[in-house]
Amino acid sequence: MRHFGGLAFFLALLCIGAATLAQSLEQDLCSYTQPESRLSALVVQGSFSWYDGPYSDNRNRTISASSIAEYSGLHSTASLGQELDARLEVRGTETGWALDLSGSGDLKSFAAGDSFVIGAFGIDASLDSGLEMDLTGGIGQGRFHDVAPLAKAIRIQNALLDLGVLLAPIGDPALGRIAQILGEIGPPGEEKILDITEQLSSTELLKDGGLGVLGLLAIEDVISSEESRLCGGDIQARIGASAKFFPAFRVSATGIVLLQRAVTPDPVSQVNAGAEAKVRLAHPEQFRIAADVSYSRRLPDGWTARASYRLQIDRMWSTATETLVSHAASASVTTKLFDSIGLNLVGLVQHETGDEEITISLAAYVEVDVL
């Protein structure tokens, strides 16, 4: 357990350090805003893995297969915001099948500034622990905004500089105009490429006065990449009801406090962190806390690296007589085999209350971007 704590501490330092890097490239990425943000992604994965379980002998060393589908969506305007996240995992081994489903969604109505009222729901279901849902409402402060258009504008500039197509950086005003083009919802990619080409030509910094084939391909490659880049954060306080439907029906008044933070240190990196505390109001000794931090970075040649750490504390929430603590740290590298098909190599280290040793798993996923 001592070794796992050191690894978790290292990953946390890595993510926090990334969040505090200097953010002054051509513009401060997190100062960029646009009137409307709309993000959505649906990823389907299939895997084959080797697993060394929590026992010190060979009882839980298995070969298994799994399939995972993940969806995330965000839509934000000046007055409204909505978010939806869902994850479905199906796993199979020689001993049987397991299914886990989790999801959450919310609708925010913004008042003055970044203050909002919110309605939210959550769902957790599995073949082992049953089905639980919660419905809550409350107030909050803060906002997330999509900075991917400016990140892509800077990436386009840097790609053209590397190719020698641009003679010098184009400056903040031109970057802002290109970001505005990239952030428009509706126009097709071909139209955006034409508009960006026109903006670049107006700077008079193009070598020989044109982009050439390589320059156009570089712009198209950046526009087609789908990595989300978010900045901002919020804090929420909500109350409502939580219902357990299976294996036994139970309803309880529930309070939730949620903190979230997202930082884009540079055009190719993303840091996310969050913490949620859920408590039964009639029995405050029964609560569940989850905290996580993650760091992702786009690498050369189409690779992406990710690292994450998650802590969960379940005190008499799932089981009335038990307190469970779990740690999970993961690292992965992903590359695109084709336009919408990727290969994802993942290493996971985890430990929870009652385990005799740390669980280690290695997995290779084939990943398909559906949206």
C-alpha cells in the first residue's frame, strides 16, 4: 500500500504541476470565451486483458474481455447550460459476465454573472450492487467554456511555422479571428479552411504568398481533430432524494456538494479535477466521497498520453455496516490507426479495503469514435 500511495502522490503532483504551468503562449487560453459552446463525443472500446487480482496467490489471475461505451456532451450559452455523461461497461471472463452503468446530467439556468440554479440526476447500476438513482436541485457558482477553437488556432500557427509556410507568428488579433472561425457552429470544414486561408493571407506572412498543399493538409488535420479543451470550474450545493431500487428498495433525503475545475495549460494539454460529497441528511454519518484528477497531452505523430488518479470513500452508504476506501491510478497511450479507429494501451493499479495486495491490470483497447 505504501508503494501505491507514492504512485498516487506522484500522479497528483504531475497533474497539479501541469495545471500551474505558464499559460501565456500568444494568448492566455483560459481567457478566451465564445457565445456558445457545444461539445459531444461517443467512444466505443473493445479490449483483451491480463489481470492479477487482489490475492497473493493465483486465485484471481485471469484473461478477460470487455466492451466499453462512453458518451459526454456539453452545451452552454449565456443563459443556459446542460451536461450529460454516461458510461456502460460489459466484462466477461471464464467465471461469468458483469455489467456496470453510470451516468449523470444537469440543466443550469444562469442568473447574474456566473451564478446559477441547477437540476441534476445521477444513476449507478451493476449486476452486483443493484440500481441506485438520485434527483437533486440547488444553486451554484461558476462556468465552463470551450477553448478548443483558440487551441486549434495556435496549433495551426505552430504547424505552419514548423513547415516553413509561415515566416513569423501571426499575433493575437489574427489568432482571435481564426478562433472565431473555428468556433462557429454550422459551417462545414471546407468553408472554414477557406476562411482561415483568407485570414492567413491578410497577414502577409505566408511564404511565397500561399499555403501550398502541405499547409492546407496541416490545417485540415487540426480542424478534424476532436480533442476537447475546457477551462473554468464551478461549485454546487444540491439537495434532493436518492433511491435504491435493487436488491432492496430504499429512499432517502440526500445532500450533494460538488466542486469541479478544468484547465488548459497549452494547446495540446488538458487538466481536469473534481470532488463530490454525497450524504444522507437524516443520517450524516452515511456518506460517499469521490475525488479525481487527470492529465492528458497530445504527443507527436498522433499519440495521446493520459494519467489519472481517483479516490473513493464509501462510509455506510452502500453497506450499512462497512466503510470502504478505494484508490485507482491509471496511465495510457492512444494512437489513431485510421481516421476514427484507435489503439489504446492502458495500465491500471488499484487497491480497496479488504484486498490482500494491489490489483494490476494491463489492457489493449480498439477504440472507435462514433461521434
